[in-house]
Amino acid sequence: MTTLQRQEPSPNPSRPVRAGKSRLHVGRWRRVREFGIESALFLAAFSAVLITTGIVLLLLIESSRFFYRRMEYIILPPPAVQADAVKAEELAGRIETALTEGSGAIHAQIEVIVRTLDAGPDGTARREIAVHVPKEAREGTERVLAAEAEAQSLIMDHDRTRVRPNISEFLFTTRWAPEFRDPRYGVLPLVSGTITITLVALLVALPVGTTAAIYLSEYANHRVREAMKPILELLSAVPTVVYGYFALTFVTPLLQHFIPGLPGFNMLGAGLVMGVMIIPYVSSLSEDAMQAVPMSLREGSFAMGATRMQTSLRVVVPASFSGITAAYILGISRAIGETMVVAIAAGLQREFTFDPTRESATITSYIVQVAGGDLPHGSTEYQAIFAAGLMLFLMTLAFNILGAYLRKKYRQAY
Amino acid sequence: MTNENLKALIARRKTLDWVFATVGVLSVLVGLATLSALMVKLAMDARHRAFVPRGTVALAKGPLSPDDQAWEMRKLSGDALRVLLTDDKLRSTLLDVGQMIDIPRLKREAQAGTLQKLIEENRWGEVLRADNVRQLISEKRTGRLVNPDRFVPESRVRELQEDPRTGELLDLEAIGTMSPGDGLKVMFNRLNLVANAKVPEGAGRSILQRWIADGDFENNLPRILNQRRIGSLIAEDRLGSFVERELVLARQRPKELNTAFFTTLRSSASPETAGILTAWVGSLCVIAVCMLAAVPVGVAAGIYLEEYAPKNRLTGLIEINIANLAGVPSIIYGLMALGLFVYLLHLGRSILTAGLTLGLLALPIVIMATREAIRAIPQNIREASYACGSTKWQTVRYHVLPYSSGGILTGSIIALSRAIGETAPILTIALVFVTNTPASSFGEYLSLKWLWSDFTALPLVMFNWTSQPEAEFRYNAALAGLVLIVMTLSLNATAIYLRYRLRKSIKW
């Protein structure tokens, strides 16, 4: 405990003690320690800001690399060179010199990078060389590279020759096919999948969740409420892979029973299960908001002769509108960002469709599908998932901001 | 409004009210119904893998011996076997199953529905193991193909073997020059004749017949199948019904609890012998790292925000960020793990990376729980502590934290249960087939080398198994999912119970 250093007693006890001298004296080391502890705690709290910044920066950087308008050629050196970092660098340098002289592009615009892949099956390192040139220098580059490949017995990986996309192609075209020889980078199919599944989920979750919340807060007595709330919380405690399994093995066959011709992977089943998954988020937040409405409002309504339904729909719900909006927005964010249910049950086809009985990939299931494979760092596929992730992050952020704005606008202080 | 109109209006309103209440109850029940349907479906699928025929656990522990291959025969799907045995061509040549027939191939063909085609095209020889057949022929062990040491008395065997006509009928040399399929076919047709011609009438019920009649299969089945008595069975035309009964018994065979699921290291081989030991241990290691990362930082941040933070823009910024992080989709954490931990910091696809990623995911939850717990402590306690001359940290450390530790613990457990079930963040950084536990002995755990090893986790293997096209893996996924749900729900229940107990014991 502190050694309480008492103030020097004033010589004349009858003289009042001056204000300002009655501070607690704390030893120097303790002050240093206190400052140190407070700084440490502050850093811990500030880490949240650092994490968010880190995420945003990473997404932005990789996406900007994705959008840089260039041709990309991939060259595989012979295995002896692949295993040796020094030789690989030398080779890269030679290629760069050759390109500077022969391809028609300025030296500053040419980029030759040695990329290390994951080790091969026998443990030796594998490297590939990526060449980036502006689109205009395409023919010259291809000529030079062909000559170099002949001379040094390199292999050009033609399947991975790419034109990097630009933003308008990314945002507005409707084919997403980065792995093909003629790659297409329109993100709209993924976005349409996300939107369709979200809509189906919301169609289930919003009505059911709000009605459940109204029932629990307005109609149910205390015992029923205490019994029902844990059950709804249990719904949110189930891991999402299990929901995905459920959607694939139970819901989809059930739906196929009612809708003949439904494919095995479809957005309807995934959307329904996701809706059920979101119900707890919507209902618990709405219910908290409704509980916060003061009883006087309800009593006034009852005094006017309204039934419980009229009271809840016309008095309580509008009064708690900001909380309910917050709940809805949370549900939407969760639905947009959900990964496992869609990855398992909604399939991996990329079509621009809003028909829930079809199979479609969403942004999240695309990221899962691609990231599960072999992704060399810096390749177009690698950067494509970051671009898709940025899209997702922006969508979620937009909804969060919208939610905060709506909440502030409709907030009622009681 | 007249009285009657009013009454009607009120009645209508009351009905509507009642209807609305019912709709509300139904909404809540929707959640309950889905949850129960989910659990029931999981349990029903999992029982196929949880309760397996006796002997499968032993099977899962090691490679298949030739005796075990007879077990494999029993695990063939009933339809495949029925096709095999009721078809005259095949039945007449069925012999020593364990050695002759390529069981996995047969199973594949049967399940793919191409077995019938193979038979019709007379290519059923392709499901035979050619070299085994050739070896048997060359070792002149074909005499044992009608081994009658139980059915036909020993003397009879000698008679058969010494009968020159047997040798002539068998003509082993000629058979040896044919393709194994044809040779076998010819051989058996001829042996059939021999067996048919030679088994004496009224020789008394053979032991096999007795066994069949008594239904005493359990103990005698291995012996029955390993002894190459099929010729006699064919001769007695009992083969079809024999195997039918055997199959029925196999389905009714006493089941045992599939402990191999939890103890075997294989997770990606055949569905029946796959297990979750690596995933289980991997999950535990990852969660340990996650908690070690999230709880200290989260509690510290919560303490700062509640006790120390002034009401300025910086604090507002921090709070906004925490609220934002709580809402970020978990796959974004996975992307961040990929870009930052794996490539930028060169931590590789290891347990450390996965633990840190999940720790980031759990951080906002821990922070919010800490703040709730600290907020619940009345101001008097702090003021009393300050009045005694404590500094801020002393107040926090000796007065605030002890009272809020219950809430913090509860929040950490809830964060833990959430982190266990998360797949998306670690999917991006996981390798697909990992079959070793991070460290093989306890000593290795102490040296912390396991932090850098490859990992797999329980939700990951469940995802992998669910995505397999083979339907058998779904049972594995169901059992893994059941384990996952039980873990998550019990953790949640623990947290709720702790919260209840602590709330009761603290009286302000």
C-alpha cells in the first residue's frame, strides 16, 4: 500500500491549511510506474485502431497493385535456377536488361520480380519470375521474352499471362474469371450472389426476428421470456460450419422436395439457413431497444383503449425505431459477411443472377475457394481476393455508417 | 358509433391481438425448431460413424492384413455383394475373396454402378488381383481352392487330389497361360464339376451347413471366409443365401463406439478410418495461442477505456474502431492474416498465425465484456479506495479487477466458444492435408517449437469433409460437427452458469 506521507503539520493548529498544499504526496517511483501502466493500457486500447488501420492499408495496397494497368508475364526458370536465389536474381537482371533494350518500354516502367513459391514436394525452393510491362509495350515484350526463353531454356507460362484490370471493368462488367487464359475481372456476379443471398436471409430474419422481439418484450411474461431468450442465444452460438452442413444435407433436399428441379447447390437453402442464423442478432437487439421504451408510453396507449398489438406496433416500435434500425443493420452486415454457409451450400458458380434457385458464388465464398489453393504471393489471383475483400469491407462499412447515421437521426432520449 | 359496432370492433381487435401473439410465439418457435432439426440431423448422420461394427476400431489402428481383407469384403455395400453373388458367371468363380478380388476396385465399380457393365462385357477379371491369382496357380495351391478339410473328409481330399481326372480337369499348365481372368474362370468351372461330382450324397451335414443352420456366424465367420470353401458352397448352391444372411448379420452386428475417430491420426484417407485427433489437438493449440493473445490485451484495453480514458476525440476514435472491428466479416481477418502474418512478417502458415488471427477476432468481444463487467461496479468502491489514498492503478488492481473478474471470465469463455467455431479466418492460411499433430510428445510442447508447425483445426476438417464429393465423408463431418457443437454449447453453458453464480454472490 502507499506510504502515506503526511503533510508537515502546520506549527499553529488553529491556522487553516492552505488549499493547494493538501495534495496527496505520491512517491516518484510510484508515479513512474503509474505512468508506465497507463501507457501500456493505452497501447492495448489503441491496438484496435492499429488493427483497423492495418486491415484497411493491406486491402488498399494489394487492391491497388491489382488495378495497376499492366501486362503480366510469368516465366518459369529451369529447376537449377529455381532452387538458387542468386542465380534467379541474375536471370531476372538479364531479362530486365534485354527488355529495356528491346521492348520499347521505358526502364522505369518495366518491373521484373522474382517470386518465391511454396516449396515443392521434395522440399526444394521454387521460384518464378514475373514481368510487368505497360500494355502498350506488349508486342515488343513478347518478342524479347520469346528470344530470351529460347536462349536460356526458360518456360513461359502462357496460361498465366494477364492484363491487369481497371476499376471500371472491375465494377461494371459481369464476368468474373481471373484464372482463365482470357481473364475477366467483373465483380458483379459475386456481388449479385451476395445481394441475393442477403435478401433471402433478410426476408426470413427481419420479420421473424422483429415479431419474436415484439412478442418477447410486449406479450410474454417474465418466465416465458427467461426461457425463450437463451434458446435464441443458442442459435447464435452454433458454429457456422454446422449451419452450412445443415443447409447442404437437410434444407436443400427438403426444398428439392417442394421445388422440383432445384440444383443441389442453390442460394435459397443457404439464404434460409443464414436467415435463421441472423434471427438472434435482430431479435435480441430489437428487444433491448423495446424494453428501453418507458412504460409510461405504453400505459398512455393502453389508457386510450388500444390493444397490445396496436400499442406495440404503433407506439413501441416507432419509439424504439433507432434500436430496431441498429438491429437490422447489424443483421445485414452479418449476412453480407457470412462465409461458411454460402461456401458449403451455395456452390461456386459465378453467374450474374438474382434468381435464388440457381447456384452462385458470393464474394466471401470466392475468397474461400481461391485462398484454399496455391496462391503465390503477388500474383493476380492473390491480389484479386484482396480486391474482392476490399469490396466486401466497403459494403460492410457503408452499412455500418448508414446504421450509425440512422440511429443518431432517430434516437429518442427518454 | 353504435354499441353493436363498437362491440364488433373490439372483438375484431381482440382477435387480431390474439393472432399477433400467436405469430409471435411461432416466430420464436421457428428458431427452436431449426435448432432441434439441426441437432437431430447431426446426430442421425453422426451415428453412422459413431457406432461401427465391432472390429472396425482394430482395423483403423493399422494396415490391413490379409485376414482383415476378409473384413473388407463384409463392408462392401450390400447391393454390390448381391450383384456379385447372384450373378451366375461371377458366383461360379468366386473364390478366395481376400486374395483374389481387388476389393476397393470392386467397391468403386459397384458404387459407380458400372459393375454390371463390367460383368456383361466379361471384364470382371479386371476386379481380380492378377498377380495373386497367378501366384496361387504357380504354387499349385489351387488344390486348396476346394479345401474341404471341414466339409469333405481328409480322405476324400486325397482321393480328389490323386484322381488323375482332377489333374486333367484342372490342367494347370494350360490355365497358367491364359489371362488370369479367363484362367480362373475356366479353373473354377472345372472345379465345380469336380466338386459336384465328388461330394457324396448323404455325407451328413457339413459343418458349414450346421453353422448356417445354427446362425452361429459371429465366431466362425473369419474361419468360414478364410477357408476356401466357396466351391462347396457353390456346389451346395448355398452361396447366395449364405452371404445374404451374412450381410443381414453384418448390419445387425453388435456395434461398438468408434473411439478410433478420436484417437487415430489419419484424417484424409478412407472415410471409415478417418479421425479427428490431429484436428482436436490443433484446435486446442490454436485456441491456447488465441486466448493468450486476446485476453491480456483485451482486458487491458477495457480497463483503459473504462478507468483511464478521458472523453476526447482519441477515445472516441478508439471506441469507434472497436465497434467496427466487432462487425468486420471474419473472412477479412483471414485476408489480413494472409497478407500480414504469413507474407509480411514471415510467420508462415503456422499455429502462431492462426492463433493470432483468432485472437484478433476475439479481441473486441473480450473488450466489450470487460467494459460491461467494470461498468457494473458501483462508484462507491472506487471512491472509498481513493479516500484511503490509493493511486488509480492500485484501485483498479486491488478493488475493481477482483470484482469484475467474474464478468471478465465469462466474457472470455464466450469469446473462446466463438473462436473455436470460426473457420473463415483460418481457412485462408491453412494447408489442406495435415495429418500430424503439432508435436508428438509433451516435451516438445515445452520447447514452443510447435508454434511454427502446420496446423489443422476442428472446424477446418469439418469443412473439408463436407466439401468432399464422396457421401461417406458426410458422416465424418456430422460427427465432427457434433463434437464442435457439444464443445461450443458446453462452453456457453459454463459461461452462463458462471455469470448466474457470480451475479448471485456479489451483493452491492
